Amino acid sequence: MSTFPQPRTEPVAGHLGRWGTDPLALMQEGAALGPVFRLRLWRTAYVGFSPAWNRLVLGDLDTFRSRGGMSRLSPYLSDGIVQTDFPEHADRRAALNPGFSRTAVASLSEQMEQVVRTLLPAGRFDAVAWSSRLVRAVLSRTFLGTGGTHPVLDDFLDPMSRPLPQPFLPRPLRFRRMNAVLAERLRDPRSGSLAEVFAAHGGVPEMRVALGAGYDTTAHTLAWLLRHVALDPTHLAPERHGHVVREVLRLYPAGWLGSRVTRRPAEFEGRTIPARSLVMYSPFLTHRDPSLWERPQEFDPDRFADKVPAWGYLPFAAGPRTCLGRHYATLLLHVVLRVLADRRLLFHDGDGAMRAGVTLSPAGPQQLELVAA
């Protein structure tokens, strides 16, 4: 039986050292070897990125389990529906889905726009820092019903903006304070807030995980969006918003890597993946696969005038575990573009280097300037 190829390794450490310093380069080296490759990390991992691999890993919830995957390493994602597996996952997801449907989330548009207009920057600003501030304020408004960012929420989310390993360290005091605030809100949820959804389904753990999962993913995607809008002002034309948002999500998927653990041995293209193996799928690699996308490294929103490849576009994963907050995040990106449409966004400084941590973020500040049209 043939084995899966692997990138060059280092004695003893395997791939762990390179994983800690430049995981994107390591992943791209592996992708050059074939659609599935093996990594020697703290445990053996199997990484794939083809549509067939994505369909297998994301479609078979009974074989490929979430519990035990890399999300458990983050205290922000180690509870709630993220750690719920088949068959319980289906019932819990069915209860939460209506509150996060496209129609339900659309009712939050006015609240989001009010926050965006209140926090519009004056003059030059760092898109990364501003996006972080804005998303915290929008989460506070739409989840908790507050007028500004709740200080406890601000403190709770702060470690997620710090370099690794800060997002993975336990924060018991911050979590207890956040739990207390959420419990208070859930006893008497503000009308029109998402607290109403969690008061009926999931309670404090589910609401806390939703806040953590929705913060840095949305903030970093927004920072990338602002960079490209500043580089090409034609992207602000209202008729282009849909394609521009989809292209940002393609080129910079916040969830650049996802993981599962095999419950039983699994077969893929004649090779066996053992039971209890760490299995990874990578939207980053899928979205930059030249066999699926023409000129995949280029930012080209017009590519979405054509049909996207099945199981080849998964900025929010895919299948039964597709991200619960996908409509929420996408709506906020559209709201920001709508508010900026009658203004000019100028680019001053900042390269396009990426930093792969919990999410795919800009490696440094993005200095922009907002001026009147």
C-alpha cells in the first residue's frame, strides 16, 4: 500500500518547527506533492485540499469528528456546537439555524450600519486596528444590545488579537466575567438582539463561543477587504460589492485550515487513513489551486461572474457543519462597503504579507485614509 508524501522534515522535530514559523510555506510545499500529504506535527496529520477530499472530510460527520481536532486547543472554541458531534450536532444546529438564517440576520443591518457610521475613521488609520475595534462594537450591539463595546467583552476578546500563543492560553477570570455578563443578558435579552436566540437555545456556552468565533475571523477579513478597496476604488461601486466580498473570502479565508479526527479508518484514492488520525482540510490551499481557479494568486472579483467549482469554494467550510455565522459576517462586510460607497478610501502603506495564526490576518498594519468623495 502506497503512503502519502510529505514535505522535507527536520531530525526529531519533523515538521513542527516549520509549522511554528511559517505554516503557509510548509502547506504550499506539501500541496506541490499531491492533493493529500502528511505532516509530522505533535501527531501525524493528513492534509488535503481537492474537492473530493473536502467532500469526504466535510460530508461524512460520522467518520470525521470535530471533537479532538485543533479547535479544542483554543479556550474560545472548546465548547458549544463547535465541539458537538454526530448525531447530536444535527439537533443542536437545527435549533440555532433559524436565528442565523439570511433573513433573520438581515434584520440586524440597521444596527450594524449605525455602529459603522459612528466609528468611521477621520483621516489616516490602520485598517487592521480599526476593523478590530469595529467588529467588537458590532458584536456588542447585536449580541448584547449595548450602545458601545461592553468593557467585559472588550477584555474577553483582547487575547485573540495578540500573537500566538496568546489566543490559546486559558483565561479563567476573563471567561468567568464574560459568563456573568452573558447570563445577565440572557435572563432579559434585549429585543432585536441575538441574545434572544441564545436565550432559547444554547445559553451561555453557545453565545460565548459565537462571540469568540465571530470576532477575529470577521475583523481580519474586513481588514483585507479595506486594503483591496483602497488599492482599487472601482471595487466600491455598489454593483461590484457581491463579487468583491466573495473574492476577499476566496483569497483570504479566515478559517484557512480546519481539522477533524477519524473515528474509524478512512479510504481516499486507494490509500488508508488510520482511525484516530488528525485530518485537515485547507480552504487556503483549495482557493489557490490552479486546477480549480484561473490565476488563483490574483485578486479578481470578476471571476465570480462564472460558476464556482463544487467543493472548491469554502470560506465558511461546507456541508452540515458550515459556519453558523456566515450570513452575519457577510452582511457586515456588505454594510461597510455600503457606508463607504459615497467616500474615497486611499492606500498609503502596508504590504500584502499574510500571518497564519488562528485566522489568516495581515502581517502588519495597513495604513489607509478615508476622505470625502
